[in-house]
Amino acid sequence: QVQLVESGGGLVQPGGSLRLSCAASGSIFSFNAMVWYRQAPGKQRGLVAAITSGGSTVYANSVKGRFTISRDNAKNTVYLQMNTVKPEDTAVYYCNGGSSLLPSSFGPWGQGTQVTVSS
């Protein structure tokens, strides 16, 4: 089973930028869809962005125009470029992959990477 490890989180000021990485232990070609989810304290985990094997993307309304998801198949890595971040973007960010965008097709969740937006 391909393992996914998130990295790149940290403390960033409002309006700043951050790039998250999701490195796979094997080929991400096996995933038709790669996703980034996030979970803030006291809230449910929710979709942030998704990218299909064909390159189509989906974004949560709250991040449209600010975040960009991309995948580098040669490096078996998926990225989330976060620009113009806001305090409400503070959360633990998780990546996953599956045969579709349905959570039922995803593998186990990893530990995620913490993003804190604060001045």
C-alpha cells in the first residue's frame, strides 16, 4: 500500500504564503484522485482541493482563487500552494488518494501537517 506523508506546515502571518507537500512512497499513478482535506479544532474534516489523474481540479469555495493544487507524477508528490492565507485557514492539513473523489475510496489518513495563520 502506498504511504502518503504530509509536510510543509508551520506558522504564517495573515496574507502570507505556504506550500504543502504530500510525498508518496510509491507511484501516485495508482490514484485517480489526490485530495487535500483539513480539520480545524472542533470541526469536521473537509475537502480543500482535489486533482484527478487527468489534471482536473476542484476547490472548496473558501479557498478558490487563493489555493492551488498540483501533482508531480515524476516525483510522486502532490502540492498545495496556499496564498493570501487567513486565520480561518488554521487547521491540520491531510492528503489522501483514491480511485475517485469519494472518501470511501481513500486509504488511511496520515498524521497531517499543522498550519497556523496568526500575526
